[in-house]
Amino acid sequence: MLERKFEIRIPASTANLGPGFDTMGLALGLYLHVRGQIRPAGQPWRLSVSGPYTDGIPLDPADNLICRVARHTAASAYVNLPPLDLHISNAIPLGSGLGSSAAAIIAGVSLVEAVTGMEFAQPELLRHAMVFENYTDNLAPARYGGWITSCGRAHGTPILFHRTFPADIHLIIVTPDFALPTEQMRAILPDAIPRAEAIFQMQHVMMFVGALEHHRYELLREAMRDHLHQPYRAPFVPGLAEILELEQDGLWATALSGAGPSALALASHNLEGIAAAMQQCFAAHGHQSVVYHPRIDTIGRTIRYLHPDEDLCATPAEALHPA
């Protein structure tokens, strides 16, 4: 066991990107930080929190997702995990379609790595993480950063493909003042769709990938159309229908971020004007919202070992002032 203090940093993520339901995600420069150190044997785990989004984070290790994942992962890996003193600084809005659960799950798996010094290979890491979230569109970018497409297979963990997201496309995230449980937003989706809709969906996923990789951004508005999840989720996100039809100078396309309610825009310029128009769509339905202009995180999860004098409960500046 490594006795040093450590800090784990995990990015937020936006999944689906329109038509890529459960297939692709993009890591964002909004972060969950977990600082920790080993406590004496026989002592209980101890948790504290800070940052702009802490309401709803349990301080009881038995209920806290990070701790539950860490304990389960350690048991599955036949590792004896000692009691820990953890400080959680969170700048990822909870229940907002920005991968907060995936970040917590990757943090839990990473706790085992930070304490033991081991590093899980990709298949093993996914196996541990997918016990708690059985799809990789948020998990993969939270761990590995960047734009990742994934594909399940008959045997073994999903295959991940790291793709290059164009540097000249800017992201806008607008998060309204309400949360939506992912489980509820998945439960409303149909169990089956007509063949024509399945063909539509496959065509648009391929168009989206091609538009980005060949810099045909004028195709993004069509490419990001979706028939699989957004039409069913839109009634639960007042203002989304208007955002999906929004036309603004510099705006390429919009989409629901993950299961929502956050909305995503891809743009070339006029970022403030586009963000204001998106906010107005939510405001027309009585909801305030917060705007983020996150960079794309290309690194994913990091583990850093702290100097003994560093304060375990210090809140990183990027958690106090998210992008």
C-alpha cells in the first residue's frame, strides 16, 4: 500500500452527440477531484466535500458511489482496501447529462489503483466499472479522455476507438436548473424501433463521424438528428425542442447532452450569442440555466501524489471556477 496522499481528477463527459446513443462520448474540462490518504487500521472511512455541486453527495461511505465502487473493485481484484480519508471536490453538475455518475465510478476504481500502485488494463477496468453502469459512452472518456466511440461484442468488454475531435469546433453546454435521473430517462425509451428508424440512426451516426473527420461541418445539423432517444426525452426537458431547431450565426448543430437535461452546441464562433439563445429557450419555459464553455479534455483520469504538506481538504481552483 502507498502511504502518500493522492489526488484523482476525472473529467465530465457528454454522451450520444445526437445520434450516437450508447456509442460515443466526449470528455469535457469540468472535473471531479478526489483527494485521499490511508487512515490507521480499525478507523472508519471519513468523507468531506466541497465545490459548487455537492448537494446530494452522500457522506456515508455505505451510500457514496465512489466508496461503493472502490470497495467492490478491491474485493473483485482480491485487494484489501484500508480505510481512507477522502475529500471530494465536485464541479460536475449532478443529474444533468454530463457524466457525473461515470466520473464517480471511475474515481472509485481509481482509488484502488492510487492506494495499491497498480493500474488496471483496459478490459479489467471496464469490467469493474460496468458493474455499476452498463454502457461506456461516459465511462470511456472519463477514464481515457477525448472523443471515444465504443462497440459491445458477444464476448468480452467493449472495444474502444479513440478519435480526433476537430480543434476548430467549440463546445457550449447549457444546464437548466433541474435534474433528471438517468434511470428514468432510459426507462422511457422504447424497447424496439422500426427498421426504417434503425437505418436512419446508423446513417446519421456515420454521417456525424464523416462530417467531423472530413471537416464537412455544414453537414452536422443533419448528421446530429436523432430518432432513437431525443424525441422521447424532449417532453421532460422543456425548451429542448426549441434548442434542437435553433439557428444562429456560427452554430453548427445542437443536441441533448447524454440523458439531459443539459444541451450541447457545436459552434465556430458567436459563442456568447448562441449560449444566450439557448438560455432563452429554457427561460421561455420558466427555467434558469448555467452556461459552460468547456475545452475538450484529451487526457482523462489522472492520479497525482501530493507533497506531505499539501492540504487534503483544499479545493482546486478549477473546481471553484468551472469552465
